Amino acid sequence: MVELDDRTGNILTTIALFAIVAGIAYATRATIAVFVLALLFAYLLEPAVTWVHLRLTPRASSRNGAIGVVYVVGLSIVAALEWIVAPAVTEQLQRLDAALPGMMAKITDHRFLADHASQIAAVWERIGHSLGVVAANTGWLLLVPFIAIFFLSHRSALIAWCVDLLAQRRDRARVTATIERIDAMLAEYVRAQLALASMSAIVYTVSMAFLHYPFPLVLGIVAAALEFIPIVGWLIAAAMMLLCGWLVGAPWIWMAVVIAIWKTVENLVVSPRMMGQRLAMDPITVLFALMVGGQIAGLLGVILSVPAVAVLRILWLERSRGQSAAAA
């Protein structure tokens, strides 16, 4: 009979516990994704909640009251935008539906596209499957704003709990600094992504309308949504807009110029100012994170993979600094 020493037993126990935790996380990945989305949504609303909280009268200066005000105002804005935009979107969707047979006929008439029809169909099938998964989980996604209320109302307590969980008495200050760094990084990431997607929607929609695309608003909204997928999202959006322009006879070459100019300005000027260096990662790392996230949790995994890797990167760097300081 083989006897294990204490160190080997501890290593095997750690590996077994890690495997169990990983299995549980994989089995409950949909629930975890909803809570992570709720956390990111809370980061999005945090500046507005803080601003309202500081301006409420002393008698009504509770944070819960500020959260209520932000939600009411936010719902009013969403309802107003839907009332303004929904008719135009519906009309353009009807035009797109009517134009689809002609667009598909043009694709099949083109020799190159006809030769690669199976590959194109496979890509569209995967996109449709991802959208179907999102639609199937809509009920879960509706919980996100309600769970975000918990994160907003207990923000300070949650940060303190994380510090208590991870810190020991001798390194509490370092753990606190790490948690605050992660908190600031996630906040910057969420707000920057929304701002960049909104600016992209405006640039694309206005440009396509000026170039007489038949459904610029629909394409602009879809392209902005794809911007939330790092690196590959804007490429998919660009291909979609240019292909659509070619199919309907719009000046797609000028649209390609617009996309190239906007992405250059975004990458060199806008994005560095909004995100700073907190999310500085190699492209190969981002691609690896996207692939792993997609394999684990589909479209949601792709969207959440980059902030997850950024958090792991901060933890690794802080651990390395701690070891270097201890060695010194």
C-alpha cells in the first residue's frame, strides 16, 4: 500500500477541491453569468447613484432612495427612446425582411459566394444559435437589474467583505489596494464599453443614412451591440455593414473608409483616454480569453471573458509584487 506524505496529500486535496469548484462553476455558469452581468450593470449605474445621493435632502439622503431615483429616471429614458426609435426600427426591419430574398439571390448569383455557400451558411447558423441561446435565457437576463440593486445598495459592505475574506492581518493594506484596483478597473471597463458602443452606433448610423443605406438604424444598433465583443466584434460588424451595402447597391467602399477612419480614431485617441492602461493586454491573450469564454458559456462567455482575464491579471501582478517585496 502506497503511503502519502502530508505535502503530497495537501496537494492532491487542493487539486480535488479545485476540480470540484470548477465543476460546480461550469454546471451553474448561467447563474454566475447573470450575477456577473448584474455586477457590471451596477458599475454602470454607480456614478449616477452617487451623484443623486450627494444631492438629496438630508432627510431623504439614504442610498436606497438614490437608487430608486436613478431607476425611475432610467426607465423613463428607456421608455422615451423606445417610443421615438421603435417605429423607425420596425419600419426598417420590414424593409429588410422584404429585401432579403433579393439579397440572397444576389449572393447565390455571385460565383465566389456561391462556391462558399456552405461555409457562409454555417457561420449564419452559429450566429443564429448564439442568438437563440440569448433569447432562451431572456428570463434570466431580466433578473439583472433587480440583482444589481443589491450590489448598489451593499457596495461598501461587499468590498469590505472581500477584503476580510482574502486578507490576513499582515497584508490587509495590500489586499485592500488590490480590491480597489479591481473595482476601479471594472468600473472603467463597463462605462468605456458602453460609451464606445454608443459612439459607434452614432457614427455608423449617421454615415449609413448619409450614404443612403436602406436600413441604417437597424444595422447601426446591431453593429454597436457587436462592439461589446472585444477585437472580433467590430470586424463582424464591419463585414455585415459592407456586405449589406454591396448587396443593396449602396456605396459600401465609402462606408469602408468611414469604418477605417473611425476605428483609427477610436483606437488611438478615444479608447486610451477612456480605458487608460488598466486593461492593457496582448491581443493573443484577448483572443485566447474569447475562445475559452465562448467554449464555456457561449456569447455571454465571450463578452465576460476579457474583464475576467483582466481581474486575474491584476491578481497575478499583485501576487508577483508581494513575492518580490518579501524576497527583498
